[in-house]
Amino acid sequence: MKVIYTEKQRLHRVKYEFLSGEPTPCFEKPERADMVLNALQEHGGFTVCEPKSYGTRPMQWVHTEDYVEFLQSAWSEWEERFGSEHDASPYCFVSPRYLRHRIPKDIEGKLGYYSFDMTAAITKTSWQAIEAASDCALTGAELLINGEHSAFALCRPPGHHAAPDMMGGYCYINNAAIAAESLRRNGKDKVAILDLDYHHGNGTQSIFYDRDDVLFVSIHGDPDYDYPHYLGFADEVGEGKGKGYNLNLPLPQGKTDWSLYEPALHTALNKIKAFGAQALVISLGMDTYEHDPISYFKLKRADYQAIGTQLGQLGIPTLFVFEGGYAVDDLGYNTVAVLDGFMS
């Protein structure tokens, strides 16, 4: 299997996030990719490739033009206003209920306008990493378009929380959504996205919610108790042409082990088969692991091998796009378990 990765993605490193009211060293860090690369090399059977460069136009397939321009210019505006000592982070947010949806001219206002939480700060070199992650996903999609049966886009920062015009959850550009849209525009009439991250892929859902050509399925922690809290419920089934093409399978916090997870996975895979997907994008979040520091499922390494095996049995050209997973010491081995199960 080909793995698409570039060292440019190391250029994004946020110093702190706020967790339970405390400034905490950010869990989403370059070392996450290092551990995956080390495990891939140790296992063997993978070829690491540099991505092609696609520019910003594909980003605008799933994101608004003004949002992409904001991401490109945010640091320079922040640095001019405040200097470079601290990462650019929002402190006030536009409420959909009471505040006016108008893009402010000041960078503090822009950060709050284009963010839905405080986990997606911007650094001096974040844009280079964000663009590189998008390139990795697009290169993976192109491999499938050109006849490869599978590929793994080792993307960071991750993307599935990024909505058409909002960043959050460590995510800026929605890598999986861009890859799915590329597959659609290059001959795959029906594309399915299966999100296996512990946290619901609210951004991906919002991008495709009214479409019937891209099926979105997500298995995740119950948003009544888990991030992102305001999306990911079972009654969200799509709207307009997209009604029936969005399936959320929320599972209970702290209780979900393989005995609960496997039936949800079967439901998800049956939905994908019934849809008749010609290509499958997996938002591969590994924070469902029993020792993940910010998540609450109980999956073990053997379970990831089983997940990969069942995905492989679909027989659909598949692109894996890396998302979350923060138990760094085990992250690489768990990721390889999924990919090895798929290839086996």
C-alpha cells in the first residue's frame, strides 16, 4: 500500500489548548505522524510517497473562498497586530442565535467568526502544513482514480471537524471531504465516507448533508456527552436530496468495547454496500483506543485488525485519511493493525 506523507506537515505545532479550564500542551502534535511512520517501516509492505501540489482550488470545492483566504492570511494579520510570541487563537465567537453574521475587519474578530472552539490555533507556519495535508489527501484520491485499490493519506493536521467556513477540533481544511469530492469529479458516481474517529465528523457531515452522491456514515461517542456536542445525533439523516444519505451511529461513553462497536460497524458497512459505493474514504481516527487520553471507548489492538479485515471484505477501492488518535506510544501500531487487516 502507498502512504502519502510530507515533512511539511511538521510545520504545524500549536503550543497549548484549553482542557477542563486549564492550558494544556496540545495533544495534536507532529510526533503523532512520526509514530505512525515508524510503525509502518517496522511492519514493512508500505511505500511512502511525497504528495503532488494542487493549490487552493480543490479546497474551494468544499470550503468557501473567503474561509480559505482567511487561513492563508491569518498569521500575517495576527503578527502585524500582536507580534509573534503567541499562537493566533480566538477568544470570542459568533453565536447563530443572537449575534450578527458579519465578517469583522480585525483579526481577533475574524478568528472567532471562522472558529467554533478554541482548539484550532494558527502558528506562523500552519498554512504550509494545512496545504500539505490537503495535498496528501488529493494525491491519495488520484491514486484510486488511476487504478490503485487502496492508499493511506497520512494527514496532519486532521480535517473531519472542518466545516465549509469554520475551523475547530484541531482541523482547518477537511482532507477527507476534498478527497471524496475529487473522486466524485473524476468518475466515481457514488462515494461513501466512513468516519471511525471517536468524535463525530461534524464538518464532513455539514459539507455533504444535502447530497445524495456522497454517503456519510459515522460511528462515534454520543454527542450528548462527547465533543463536538452539537452535531452527530442519530436523527440527523440528511436533508433535501441528501435525506437518507447521512447515518450517525452514536455509542455510549465509557461502555463501548468491541461487543458494542462491532454491531455498529456491521450496520455501517451494510449501509455502504446498499448505497453501491464505487469508492470509499475512511476518516481513520484512532482515538477509539482504550488508552486514548481524551476519549472513552475501549477498543484493543486486535479490534483494529478486525476492523481492517471487515473493511477489506467490502472489495471497494479505499482511501484511508488519517484523523485523530492521541495515545502516541500505541498510535502507530494500532494504525498499522487496521491497514494490515485491510490488506490481508
